[in-house]
Amino acid sequence: MLQLRPNCECCDRDLPFDSDEARICTFECTFCAGCVDGALNGVCPNCGGGFVPRPIRPVRLMGKYPASTKRVVKPEGCGVA
């Protein structure tokens, strides 16, 4: 089950569970569309993989399967592995 992380690892932008701006790689590294398309040029700085839009979990399942509240931010910023 996806963690649905709450923020962009690069700019710390909030990405709620139903955000259509959230992008993830195969390791669930989570970034906003702006950082993915801009500074990251479509490549995950953690694993080197690509990104896809993060699926949106139905609201009816959020009580049983809540999104993560743990914020992850790269202190060195975008584009740095």
C-alpha cells in the first residue's frame, strides 16, 4: 500500500492525499509536478528512476488506510543525489 507522503521532498510543498500534482518513483520518493518537470528534469535524485502521477486513494478508504504524516525533505535541495 502506498504511503501517500504529505509533501514534496524538494520544495516541501504540501501534497494532500488527493493532490493531482504529486509524483512518485518506484521507491515512493514524492515530489510535486513543478519540481519533477523543472529542477529534477523527470529523474528521481534518490534512485535515478522516472516518475508517474501518484494514484489518489478514495476518500472512503482514508479512515482505514490513512496517508502518512511523516514529512521528508532533501536538505540539500533539488537535483542533488
